[in-house]
Amino acid sequence: MTGLSTVLIVVGLFLAGGVYSFARQKMPKGVVVLLAVASGMCLLAGVLRIQGIWE
């Protein structure tokens, strides 16, 4: 596992926590969707780097 993969996964999990928090606070849907997309992209990039598919 590389350092960048770890950072991407940690940031993705942090953003996922933000999605949960913002959804519970009834924030605008656009903000929640934006955070969800960013979280998913970070997590996917981190996993793909670990698997060696994306370098």
C-alpha cells in the first residue's frame, strides 16, 4: 500500500462522514450529493491504486 492510496482512502472516509453529518442536518441536497461524489471518487481511486489498476 502506498502513501497516496492511504491518503485517498482517509480523505474519502472523512468526506463520507461529512455526507452523513450534512444529511442529518438537513443541508441542501446539492451539497450532500457533491460530498458523496467526492467521497466515492477518493475511495475508488485509493482502492484502484492498492490493486495496481491505476498508477
